[in-house]
Amino acid sequence: MILEPKIIEELRGIRGGIRYICECLVCGNHFEKSKSAVEQGEGHYCSKKCMYKGKSLFRSGENSPFKGRKVSEETRRKQSEAKKRNPSRYWKGKHRSPDSIRKMSEGVKKAWKEGRLTAPVPKGTRQVPYETIVCEQCGKTFEMAPGKYNCLRKRKGARFCSTKCAGLFNVKAGKEHRQWTRLSRICKQCGTEFWAQPNLIATGGGKFCSKACQYKYWREQGTFYGENSPMWNGGTSFFPYDLAFTDSLKREIRERDDNQCQICGAFEEELGLPLAVHHIDYDKQNSWAGNLIALCFPCHSRTNQNRAMWTDYFYIQNNIVAA
């Protein structure tokens, strides 16, 4: 028996997709299904509950698709072999007839009389001795089967009597943690004690308790500031810009470059900030349009290093001949 879905109405979406309103064959409720799902054989039932009920109504007994179909000898042979290999799995979910149950009961009684069956082990009886273990968190002793104990011991397990003790042991913080390796240090700025990793100390770090103390110490000592900074370029950042370098000129440069960073390609709308206008030759007095280019702020910061390389890069990109 071939069932066809009951289509009540056809719907068309904004993008041209087609969906059908179908009627459930069991409960009569209306539900939606896509055209592809209906073409693949769906659209009969509104839920799994109705699907299982519908299969028992429309695909069992006289309506079964296997009704009157003959089973080949090859299929019978495979079913018999499967039954012999794993009888419990074969009979799982299947109902045995009263005659089959009677024959099985007589076979078990006969095997018991002939001594081919042994008495079952009482529930709770241990056939092998269990391992006694001491919990590393609470100190209580508990027992575990040898097979499970040997398996967990290879993975450094079988150490706690419960998951609660395991969690309490693993959440230990600070110096009480089992993997604590930090060393005590004194901050050079504020004098407070803090802990630092050994590898950080070996590479010259671990001198300050925070970034704030580090920057404050550098300002007071003059380290990495002014002429002592590796980025020092003769104080050019304090030079004034050309009078022609106005806001209107910056807008023209941004519009010329389509409001897009000329290094990474990010657009001004995506960043939410106006692009910076960069002097290619790093001369603030040279505000010629060919010497200006639009960059985002991260890329503009990158151009402060390797200035000669960036100058050549922009000259080649814009086909500018250096003076």
C-alpha cells in the first residue's frame, strides 16, 4: 500500500521557495513541509508519535509491504546463522510464540538435569578480591575492581573515592596547587611581593608586579623614553605640520582612496573611525597629494618602523618617482 501526502495548499516564499501545507494522516492537524521534503517521501505525519501510530495502522497486517513476499533460501540461511551467532541480539525486541517459549523451557530443564548448566553466582558475590585504595583528598579507604583499578592506574586515576573529592583536590589554587612552580619576587617600583614564572625570570622578566609599576619606573628612570627609546627619530613627532595639511585635504585623500586602507584593505565604515592620512616620505611639510595616502590606525602604527621599506613600498604601489 503506497501512501500519498495530503497537500492542502501551496505557499511561495519571497525568494521563490515552495512549501506545502499538509494534513496529518493520523490526527488531521495541518503542518508545513518544503517541496524537496515532500518529493523525498515526507509530509504524511506531523510528529514522530503520529508516524509510529500511522505505521502500525497503514503498514502492518494486510497493509504490510512484505505481505505475500517470499523469502529466498539465501536470506533464510543468513537469518539462521545470525540467530546461532548471537541469539539474545537476534531475539531482542521480538515476541516469541507460546510454542517457542515452551520448547526453550524444556531445553533448559533438560540441560540442567544432564549437568550441562551450573548454578548462577548470587548477586553481590565477589569472585576476585578488590583493591583497597586511600583517597588523596579525604583519607577514606574505598575498594575497586582489579580490572578497573589497573586501567585507571595507567592514566594516573583511581585516586579519589568520589567525584566530589576529585573536584576539591583539583580546584586548589595558589601555592597549594600541585603544579605550583612560581617563584617569589620583589617589585622594583612599589616593593610588594609577587609570584613569577621561572621561564619569565630566566628571560629577564619578573621585575615588576604590574604594567603600571613597570611604566612608572621607566618614566622616573628615563628608560625607553625620549632619546633612550629604540623608536627615537630625533624628535620629529613634535615638528608642526604644513599649513596646507587641512581637514578638507584629508577628506579628499580618503575619498580618492575609496575610504579604504591601502595596506590591509579595511573600509572606514567597518572600522567606525575616519582613516588616518599618512605622509609617504615622513616629511610633515610635504603635503602634496601624491605624498599622502589613507591608512587605518593599526597599519599607520606599523609604518613607524622600517620607514625606508614602507617608503619604497608606497612609491612602488603608487608609481611615484622619488625626488
